Amino acid sequence: MGIEFRGSYYRRDISLGKRTIKDGEAVAIWNQYGQHRQVVGPRLEYLWFSTIRFLDRLTAGMNEYLHIVNINGSIEHRRGPCFIYENPVYHQKVTVKKAHVLKSTHEVIVVTRNIEDGASIERRIIRGPQVYFPAIGDTVSETVIDTSRRLHKFEDMPVIISEGVKGKLQLSLDFAITDVESMLDGTSSVANSLSQALTVDMTVYSNVNKGNSDSADIDMLKTFTSPETFPTLFNCGKKLGLSISKLVYGGFILDAAIVAKRDADVAEEVAVMRKQIAAAQALADVKTDIEKTKLLNQREQDKITLELAAAAMRVEKENELERAKLNGKMQILKAEQEYMQAESDFKIKLATEAEAAKIGHLRRLHEEKVRLLSEYKSLGVDLNKVLEAETRGTGVPSVSGAVQMMKSALDTLENTVDGRH
């Protein structure tokens, strides 16, 4: 059985068996005698030499309806929301169609309906806002007519505004549809009818002005969009049930040949002006060169003057520098002499002080020697031996040797004293 809903694609010939028709499914069953019955689920059907075919379910929504063509040729409409199982025993064709939704009062549809006797046709205008479900036998136009005000732009219209001046005019028409019946009776295409009427008016206007030799002012085209200038156009709109507000000027495009000639004239004038400008520029260049030459000469003279002044200043600076160098050398020489004199005086002073110190030292040594000899003598030391011992080395009395000799003398004296006792 499965969970899918089966449709007309499912067909089986069953000798002996059964089928479950789920809720939401329907089947057509033919027995061995060709007798038909329709079964809507949920149902369990036992089959014996039968043919079973599942049926397609068609559903119409809120703004939809079912268009049913029965097997006998009759037609039936059922508004949604609803659904039907399409059974080939009952129906030739079942179609889900959309209703016509008109959202505003400016939206209109045209409906043609056959009268019951079939000998005549009735035309009806359906205006919004509403949802329109067609009745049986209604034929509804596929296009929704918008009756609101709009701006229709025409194709560029050829026009002659004076002799030698021609081109294409750009126009737009501001209008609204007020009488739909008149429009439907008058034309099958409002745009084509308006364009044809405008072409007639433009042809008349061009024939009147092509022999006019007066100079044309293209800007005046902005103000000639009155009903008097375009009578055919405004009369056509009136007959078609249109309310024309105004004809809007969009611009004027000159003929290509005129534009080319005008461009050639402009190019020639530009070439002449360029030559004049080039001649004036050449004269100005000559004057500029003369002024530049004068300026360069003046600059050269100023440069030479500045260079001479700079050279004189440089010589003066060099002389000052040489004088400063000479003074510096003399000061350095004087300082060197003063340093050498001070050094010599210092050396002489050091030598004098050293000599005086040496003499003083020798004097002190001599005095110390005399004192020691006196003490040696008082101690009874043989002075000749002392002098011999001292003069063996350097000939200068040694303090340490003198001390040693004094110790020896003292020891001798003590021994003498001890012997006496």
C-alpha cells in the first residue's frame, strides 16, 4: 500500500486479490462484465477478475475554480475551495483555473457571454475591486484594462518646422480611459489609433511649414502642444472614450543630414578659430621669448655681480683666516717658549733643591759619624779599627754597622765592669 497517494498512473488487472484504498484516494473498478463503480477511501476492496484504476484528485483554492467538462459535453464550474476525483467514466476533462482578481476600481475586464438561445452574444464590463468567477459560457479577455491616468510615449514623429530644418519630435500623451464601451467599439488597439491620428496632424503641420523660410526656433516646439495644433489626435481620443489631459513635449532630434552639415560648419569655424589662436599664440611666444632673453641677460648680469661680490668676500675671509692662523702660530710659539722656560727653571730648581738636600744629608751623616765616634771613644773602642771596617766597602760610615759596633762595645764594657767586680 505504501504512504504515497496513487493516481491515474496506477492501473491493474486482478484475477483474485484485494486492494486498500486509503483515506484521500479514490478508484474506478470494472468487473468482469464491464460494470463500473467508484469507491472513495478509506476502504478495503476484494477483487475477482476486475480492473482497478486509481483516480487523480484536483483541488481548487480560494481564488480558483474547477472547470469540468462532463462526458456528455456539458460544462460545470465549481468555486474553490473544493476538490474532485477525475473519473474518465464521468468526465472528459477537469481543469483548475484561476479566478480574475481585480484589485482596484481602475481595473476592468471584458466578458462575452452566449445568450441562452445561442443566437446572440452579450458583452459585459466587469469592474473592480472584486474576484470574478466566470459563469458557464463566459469568455474573459486575457488582458486587464487599466483605466487610470497614464503617460503614453509615442514613437519619434518626423516633422518639418521650417525650410531646411527637419527632424523627429518626441511626444507623450497624458490620458485616462473614461468610456470602455466606446474604446472597445472604436478600436482594437488604442496605441495604434492614437499614433495614426498623431501622424496625420504631423503631416499637415509639416506641409504647412516646409516652405517657410523664416528662421526656426526649436524651443517654440515646447509650447505648440495645444488641441488646435493636433485636432485629429484630440478628436480621436474623444471618440475612443479617452480623457486627454495634455500632450507633453519630450524633445526634438534634428535630421542626421542637418546635424552633419551643422557639425561641418562648426568644425570649419573651430578650425578658423584654432588658426587664429595659433597665430596669436605664436606672437605671444615671440614676445615671451624676448622677455625671457631680457630676463636672462639681467639675470646673467646679476649673477656676475653676485659672483664678484662673493669672490671679494671670499678673499677677505681668506686673508682674515691667514691672519688668524699667523696670530695663532705666534701665540703657540710664545706659549712653547714660556713652557720651555718654565720647564728649565723647574729643572734648575729641582737640581738645586736636590743638591742642597744631598749636602744636608751628607752634613747630617758627618755629624752622626762624629757623634758615634765620640761615643765609641768614650766607651773605649779602638777608633782605628772602626774606621778601617767602614772604609772597606764604600768608604762611607754605615749606620747599621755603627749600631753593630756599638753593641759590641757595650758588651765589652759590661764584661770589663763584671771583671772588676
